[in-house]
Amino acid sequence: MTATRTAVEANSIVKAFGQGAVAIKALDNVSVQIKQGEFFTLLGPSGCGKTTLLRLIAGFDTPTSGQILLDGTDITHLPPNKRPVNTVFQSYALFPHLTVAENIAFGLQMQGRPKAEVTESVARMLALVQLEPMAKRKTSQLSGGQQQRVALARALAPSPKVLLLDEPLSALDLKLRKEMQIELKRLQMETGITFVFVTHDQEEALTMSDRIAVMSAGHIQQIGAPRDIYTRPANRFVASFIGETNFLSGQSDGTTVTLANGAIMPLIAPQGRINLAIRPEQVRVVPPGTDGAMPARVASTVYFGTDTHLHLHLEGGIDIIARQQSPAQGGAAMEKGEDVGVILAEGALQALED
């Protein structure tokens, strides 16, 4: 079986703004390998360094130190127009006086491509983003989602080796954003081009990515497939940033952990006081008195349509959230003050690094 090639490689990247003691490191010794043909997402809060890393790959900035490779070639100091990379920004930067087809053709024409090739590429891109009926329409006459598709088609038309996307869906409303998430993944799979996607939206990252790099304060905290990052976060930051998490603490003897309410759970972990995490969907709410259940009381309920979050109070000052499917129409919902039992799913409790 042939090993997957590396499309983009960042080695020990440092990007500092300012000099000396007052220098601020936007990226601090960051290394990452992005595979050819994968949808790779840089995820993190504002100011974590994800857009800075994207700009370094694009060539808009130069690292203070470190090296960036594309297909094994050092491009660290190569200008943007010499890199086989295109970027789609949050603001689409379309030409309002040009038609959809003319916008898509623009980059190809600037590269001096033959007219026949330009015509063929534009037709292929229009079909790919499903905008053939809009070819002669001005971009100012399009919806936000349609404009986004034009920007994508224009960036994909020259067949770049890597497409960089800097929060391109953030200006769209929720329903359209969800539709475009599916659309983006379809485009990536059909073209086979390596996508490097920047977002602060965890749902976007989980929905579209082959792998995710979770970033914080100029560092990569964890890299992995969406399921791995969600189910096995490397530390408290990743657990808190990806999805909702209950944080607990307990006393470990190496093979079991004792919670503040006296409940003892099997868990292989370092001895001593440890931090614990469990996802709300892994907290089962059962009738009071059920075998193995910890007694609890419903503090409040939050209705989300298909799901309901139950905020529960346990003995020992433990507060925990359980997510459960909302009852069918006519079904009884749990009420504040109701006594219940709580069972933590087997193997779901995790010990976390700080």
C-alpha cells in the first residue's frame, strides 16, 4: 500500500511580532504535517495563531524562524504568486462589475492561459459548484451562498495543489452555513485538492474535517480525527473547546477513582488528585433507586428541540449535565426538583491533563 504523501509541512515555526522582551509570539514552535488530498482544519479561539499559520502557508507573511515545505520543496521565502496555493477569505472579494463566469475566468486569464483552456475550466467549475444557470449574472445579483460558491470556483479553477480557506462561512446565516459545510466537503472530495480550513466553529470542524489541529495561544494542543479529538481530548483545553463537557475531580489509587460523593469508578490513572471529564450524552438519567445509580436532583432543564439538557445536582457538591432525547409529543418531561438516579457510561470517564 502506497503511503500518503505530505502536501504541507510546517517545521518548528515561530512567528513573533515586535522584538526583544516585548515580542509577542503568535506561533511558538509549531510543527504540523498535512497529508495530500485531506481536509485539514485549524481550529481554535480568536488569537490562537490559526490564521497566522494559514498566512505563512499562503506566503502573505514570513516566519520569524522555522521552515514551510510544499510537496517537499522549501517555500518559506517564496512570494505568494510563486506558490501553487490559492486562498478563499471571509470576504469573497468578487468583482461586482463582472459576471459569474468572468470572475471565475479572471485568475486563469491573468496567468495567460489559452482561451480554449479558460473556457473549458470555467465550464467545469460552474458545473462543479452548480451555478451553470448563473454564468452570465453579475455577482452583485447573487445570494451570499452563491457568492461563496463563485469565490470557491475562482480559487479552484487554476487547480492549486492546496486551497486555503480562512473562515469562509462565518458571514453566512446558520442554515446556509450548514448547507455550505456539506458543499465544501463535496467539492474537496470531488477535486481531491488538499484543503486547509481555518475556523473557530467546532461544529464546522467536526462536520467536514479528515483531521483537526486544535490550537491555543500559539501552540497546537492536539491533532487527530474528529472522533478521536472529541472522545479522547488530550487535555482540559481541548475537552472544553470541543463540544460540551462535564469537569469533575476525584482521588485516584491507580486503578479506581473516588468522586466527591463517595462513588468509586474503575479508571486507570496516576495516583492522587486528578481532573476528570465526561460528555453530557454519556451521563444516563434513570429512576431513583436504580442499581448502581448515584442519587441526584434535577436543578434545571434546558430544551433544545430534539435534545434536552438536564442540570443535575449530586451529593458532595457535584453538578453535572446530562443530555437526553426530548420526550415524544405528549411524553412527560422531567421537572425541576425531581429526584433521579445518575449512571456514568462505562469507560466514559477520562483523566485529563491540565
